Amino acid sequence: MKNIKRIIAFLFIVLSILAVGSCNNDDEIVRTKVEAGNSGENGNGNSGSGSNTGQAEGNEGEITLYKVDGDNITKIKDYKVSGKDLEYQKDTDKHNEIWELAKKIIPLNQRKKMSEFLIYNGEVTGSAGFVVEIKSDLSDWQMGIAINYAYEGGFNAGGELAYTIIHEFGHVLTLNDTQLDAAITQANCKNYFPGEGCARDNSYINELHSKYWNDIWSEYEDAKKDEASHAKFYEKYKDRYVTQYASTNPGEDIAEVFATFATTKDKPSGSTIAEKKMLLMYDRSELVEFRNHIRRNLGLKRAKGNVASFELPEPGSWKQANTIGNPYKTKCRRH
Ligand SMILES: [Zn+2]
């Protein structure tokens, strides 16, 4: 009996480490509270986001957590904050303004994969947005948007916030349970393994990896070990990536390809591998539909000669486009 208890305790520790490990390889974005609360295995009555009525103090700039329910968000909790963050917390009009934009970008059917929305201050982690799974089977995700950056230079200045939301949702789109099988370990995975689970046969990320990463995989694995080699790797294979940031890893690549696919007006000819990656998305009718939804709702689908009603960064020019992220992370984005 004692042994069983020990084994269970050991398993719980291992699972907890696995649950929080995917996003915090460089300790930038640690979602421990949310994930521990949702693991359902600690039995301490704290089911994290849902039933915690006391004011928890976030250590990653958390301000207010919302539950997403179709078109609406309802507050789950306010974190214990002070100073500038308290001002942000009280300014719920801003929270709603950010959510309204997210709602325009993410269609209702896709929103089913995202049941939590966090407003946070990105200064602590240096990130403009992030997503993290809240169920270990990858069927449910939380998106966090940094309110300070969302209003930097004015709301959605230069379309940066919209771009961030598209990029971040690109991670949910490509890492959710319809795309990956979280029950298959890396050792048993015959397809690409992005970290959260094993890519399914027909998944977007497996196709991207097998067609445009596999041939340079060992070179990439060597290069990612230090920044200078990674930068050289990018220079060598520049024509494969829509931005430098996309060369971070296949997870960032596919989020960037999706964001570029959605925000670039014309269908590319496919003269470079970067363009061919975008064409993979044109081959998937549900992604074309998603793209049309974004462009329609942001007023990007305009008749010739009319000025767009909405501004986005020029393709490849968002703030972090010319940087390389942490190659060991798949779904957290630095500002
Ligand atoms: Zn990202």
C-alpha cells in the first residue's frame, strides 16, 4: 500500500513537471497555477481558475482571468495587483476592447478550443501574448494578451495586436487535439513531435515538417544550440522562412506561416519554400475559410482602390519578425 502511494506520488510529480514544462524552458512564461489547478490530480480542492474565489497573486503579470463562452467572456477572477496593474484591472473597457478584436479574428467554431482568456501585463515576461493548454489532452486552451503592449502607441497600433492574436491562435490551431495526440510519447511517435504530443498523420505541422524541415533537421538541431549558429542557419535557409522568427522551430514557423497567409493580400506564386509553406495552407479549405473570416471581419477584403479599414503590419514586419525566439519553446511569444 505504501509503495502504491509512493508510486502515485512519484507519478504526480512527473506529470506536474511535464504539465508545466512545455512552456517554461527559459522561465519566461510559467503557467504553473493554471496547469496545476487543472490537472485534477492534486486533490487539494483548488481547481485553479474555476473555484478559486480568493485573490491569488500572479507572478507572471496576471491581471484578470476570463471564461470564454461563445461570444462572451465572464470574469473568473481578478488577481491581486497594485499600482499600474490595478489601473489595468479596473479598466474593463480595455479588456472588452481586446476581446472584441479576438472575437473578430477567431471564428466561433474555432473558439471552442479556447475556454480561457487572460489579461496580463507583459513586462514581467517580455511577451505580447501566449497560449497554453489547460487540458493535458490539448482539447482546451488559454490565450493571454498583454494589455500594456495591446495599447502601446494606442489600441492595436500598426495592427500589432491583431497580428499577435492571429499568430497566437495559430498555435492553438496547429497544436490542439485534432492535430496532435498527447497520449503518444516522443519515443513512440513516428511523426513530428513538437513537445505537446505526437503530430497526427494528416496534421498541418506534420506536413510542414516532413516537407520543409526534415531534410535540414540535423543541421537545425545542431544550429539551435547557440544563437550565433542559429542566426547562420537562418541566413543559409532564409528563403524557407516567412520571417526570421519562423526559423525558431516548426511550432513558431507554422504560426508565422498562418499569420502571413492570413494577412497577405495575394496568393503567392510559390517561388520560394516560404511561399510553398503558405500554399500548403491554401490547399486546406478550412484554413482558407478561416483566412476569409479574418479578412472579412477586419475589413481587409476590399474592393480595388478602396482604403483598407484596418491596418496590419506589412508582411514580415511585426515587431519580433527579425529575431529568433527560444527554439525549445513552441507556443509562447516574446514581445
Ligand atoms: Zn508563437
